[in-house]
Amino acid sequence: MRTWILLAVVAVTCCWVSGAAEAEEDAEHESTGLYTAPDSCKRRCHERFNKRDPCHCNTKCEKYQNCCEDYYTYCSQDGKQEDNEAVHAHSSEGFSHARDAITDEDLLSISEKLYKADHNRAQEADVTINLQHFASAGQTDDQVDRSSEPLYTHVNERLFSKPTYASFIKLLDNYHRQTGTGEKMTAQQQAEQDTFLREAMNTALMKELYGFLHQKGRYGSEEEFVADLKEMWFGLYSRGKGEGDSSGFEHIFSGEVKKGKVSGFHNWIRFYLLEKQGQVNYYSHNYDGPWTSYPDVLGLQFSWDGFYKEVGSAFIGCSPEFEFGLYTLCFIARPGKVCHLSLGGQKLGIQTYTWTKSTYGNGRKYIATAYVTSP
């Protein structure tokens, strides 16, 4: 669909969506202690056992041989104390066994299966984009609109009548974009969340994902999986001063504004709908992926009612369940890390971060953000 030349240019000059701007966005949270690296024990000593963490820092990690490499640096003096809660969690949910591990090879394999299972993706004639200006590394932050036309020339809106698209779109206007403004979910909005999850789980893609995670011991039933999806994606937490002003779904798919800048907002459907309404203004792009069919990947600059996004990344032309499923996979398998995947033989990465200021259930963590990055 688009040229390989861009890949070489961006890899050298821009690292496309390697997260330069996204990393700055998340570094703000890291500096205030809202994120902790899941493969380090820094600020994690005696942290309650979480089956999604790749290594652990409680007092029993030595026994189960699953301590983080820097456990003795940060926690050795504390290691003499008992952590009964962690012991219980490990004995009931232990995922340190090799058969339960999600390997890099597993991720490459399951991501290709999910790619092939995205039967609701756009076809080539369904979506036409007008890339226009290619932004150099020095142009992504200057907030200059170098593209006179909209990004989307044509979208076949019959796509939006498909059950997952229709139920997904109903969720997008359920939020206040400004962080610090508390979200109050009505009964209807809660029902819309359930409808989207139900429609997503009816797809071959999400059934494939559940089967993989079930095989790896992450979930015992589809009902458990769906209940956890609702909490990790739609559960509310506070990014600002508001009570429950954000969620993973709002941040990633609907988008937020924090400190005068666009935060999150990684969804092509949301972008198209707002651009059509005149609320989003496309400025330029700094990466165009090598895929010759949808879904593709784009790194772009834009403004949303005057609020600027320096470098945003988004899949283009995928179904809602495709993004939802890939981000879920990576959040579970590689929280806080780059998750290396393969789509149609092309490598890419997805970076996720966990929200650690508050939890749900038995210490489980919400999704803070997820976005496409370099492989």
C-alpha cells in the first residue's frame, strides 16, 4: 500500500513511533511514581503477588526462583520478613511454571493468528488516506500544519454497522476528555461496555486470544476473562485531581487532554469521526508502515480542538477487536515492556504501562496506556 522508503528514513531520523513523545508523556507518570518497572524490584519490595508480573519481589520469590534480577539490591534486607498474602496468591495462582510462561516465540505465533483472524478489518477499497507532508524529526514538535487536506479521503461507513464497530463507537462519547474531571458511568454506559465485550467475544479473534490465555493458565473460563477485561479496561482511576477521571479504554481509544496536550488517542475510527466533524486537524505523519493491506500503522501529528499531539501512533483499518485484543495480549504477557509481535510477516512492538497507584480485585492492575512502537 505504501512505500518501504519511509521505513528506512524514519528508522534513522525519527524512530517513528518508538515512543519519543509517548515516552515523554509516560515519563511524567514515572517520575511521580505512578508506574513501576515490572522487571525490577525498585519500589516493589513486598509487593503483593501478581501473576502477570514477569518476576517478583516478595519474600517467597527465592523459594520459587522467580525473583527479579535486582531483588538483592533493593529487597535483601527486607527478605527476612514473611509475606503470607503473597505466599497464598502464589500457591493458588502460581505462573512461575515453565508450561505457563508466555515466550517471545509464543507472542510471534499468537499475533500472527490474531492478524489472520481479523475478519472484520477494512479492505483496500474501504479506506483511503491522504498522507501529504512527511515530518522530519525536527518538525514533529513545532505544531505547524503542513497538510492542507484531511487525512481520510474516504471511509466506507458500512464497516460501522458491524456489531463490534457499532458497539465500540457508542463507547467513544462516554467520557470527559479533560483529566481531573471525574467520570460518572450511567447504567446505560455500563450496559454499552457489556455489549462491546459480548460482541468482541463473539469474534474469531477474541476466541483465539482467550484460547491462548486459557491454555497458558491465565484464565479458567471465558466468564472470568470477560470480567477481568471489563475491570482492566473500563475500571476508573485518577490521573488528575478528579475522582475516577480516567480508564485504559478512555485514554487509549477515546483520548484525553492533560496539561494542555493530547494524551493517548490511538484509534483510527475515533480520529476519522472527529476529523469528519471538524474537531481534529491532521498536520503531518512521521511514519507509514510497510503493510500492503489493512491493518497498517501510521505515526502522525495532529490537533484536537487546538490541543496538540506531537507523535501519535495508530493502527489504520483494523477492527476494534484487533486493537483491543493485541493490547490485552501485550498487557498480560509483557506489562511495562515492549511486546514483540509479528503481523503478516512484519515485526512491530507494542508498549504497555500498568497503572500502579490503584488496583482492583486481588491486587490486579489497570491498563494505563498501550501504543504501537518500534519492534
